[in-house]
Amino acid sequence: MALRTETDKETGVALVTLDRPAKHNAIDLATAAELTAAWRAFRFDDEVRAVVLTGAGGRAFCTGIDRGVDVPQPSSPYTIDDPLIAIGPKANDLWKPVIAAVEGMACGGAFYLLGEAEFVIASEEATFFDPHTTYGMVSAFEAISMAQRMPFGEVARMALMGTAERVSARRAYETGLVSELTAPGGAVAAALRAAAVIASYPTGAVQGTVRAVWSAREAARAQAMAHAPHLVALGNLPPERQAELFGGRGAGGFRTR
């Protein structure tokens, strides 16, 4: 199992941990399926009233899709098979609040998860970046998710600069992606505290509030997401060329801003 779930029945908070630290908590097909199953199960678990999502090991929250995963694609430019499309809580119709606790790197496909959390708490040592363009890939789903949370110029810069630049936790806090900064190693504890407060309130009011907040952004997000598969299908380099670029990823450095 690549996903650990612990539920505190006293507080009503579940802690979900991506548990592939040797892979920087990258998501393979099995992990994607476990995430989908976990979110859907929480819908029926009345003991769980709030969820904290984090990554094991401290070096990374999540680094997106595991590059070892083989995902055959249809030849049509009008569709793609995206193994991460259903890894988030909202994609699985879960309207219980989810707080993301970020330690270390969060990049690429991690934004499917961060984009569907109610808010993000991060360690001061956390960093955020989007490597897609560096490797000849379109950042569509990821950039759209972050455009709901960050100013246009910030998300455009992060998506376009690729691996050359990382957004510091401080800058993420200043631009609204992160709601609270903690000392290194403190993100999960802070998220659990916030989740326990929220879980102590009447659950119908909490879930209704979550749904109301999301309804304010759904129309624009849905329209943008409808374009994403076509942009990815048309703009991505062939997989073998992506692999060549990924193989040379250690050639250049990066700056953190």
C-alpha cells in the first residue's frame, strides 16, 4: 500500500499520507487508485469530518506522476488518458474539508491534489514548481488548478519557468497559495489542529460551506478544464523525446524565489 490512512475518532480527523518517500511520493497507477478509493470511502464514513493530506519522508509532499508509469495514449488529438484526473477529493464528490500539509517539494501533478484542497499549510522549507515545459509537456490541468489559487502572473511564471525556478514557501504564502507557514516539520501538526477545529463544528454546515465556496469558482474551472485534454494532446512532445529531456534533468541548476 502506498497510502496510509489514520483516523482519530476523538477529533473526527483523518490523516492521509502518500507513502512512497523513496520516490518523492510520486504517484503510480496503484497509488492513484488508492487515492480515488480513499476519497470515495470518506463520503460514507461519518466518523471522518475533516481530512489532512501530506507526504511521507519530509523531502517531498508529492512530485506528480511516477515517470516509470506507462500510460498509452489514443491517437486522437481530442482526448487523452490522464491517470491523475481522479486523484483529488472534489473529483470524487467529497465535500468534507481537506487541508494539505506540505513539507519539501510539491511539483507537477501534486497540483491536482493541492488544487482540490480547501487550503494549504506549508513548512518554511517547502518549495513549489512545475516542470512540464522543461520536458516538452503542456502544463494544462496543473496550471488551471493553480490559477484558481494564485495571481495570474505568478501561476504563469511558475508554469513557464519549469525546473529553472522554484517558488519558496514564503513567496507561496505572499501570493495566497499557502495560508500558513510553520517551522520545518510542523506542517502536519498545524494542519491537524486546524482540521480538529473544523471537525468540531456541525458537519452539515461545514460541508455546505465547502460546497458554497467551490460553487463560486466551478464554472470558470470547468470551462478551462474542458480545453486541457486537447492542449495536452496537441502540445506534448512524443514520450521518447520527453524521456530524453528528463534524462538530462541534472544538467542545470535552479533558483528559488
